[in-house]
Amino acid sequence: MTAYFHALGRQVVPLPLPYRREGTVGVLRHRNAEHTPMRQAFMAALTEAAR
């Protein structure tokens, strides 16, 4: 999995420092997980596809 991210290189948008510090579990358990930019973009794409 790490090789996958290395292959992507700089295309990966660096996460905010709190997320990077806590790791993936920190992101999933984040109190406002519903309002993260990734979640908002995902929901926007879903609603757009549903039209």
C-alpha cells in the first residue's frame, strides 16, 4: 500500500497536521468526520451522480 502512495508522488494532497499526526484511525474517529473536505466532496459527487 505504501508503494502505491509513493507511485502517486506529489499528486496526493497533504492532510492537515492533526490528521497526519493521528493517522487514519484519527481521521475515522474525528468528531466532525461528516464535515471533512473528503467527505463533503464524496457526498457532492454522490448527489451529482444521483441526478
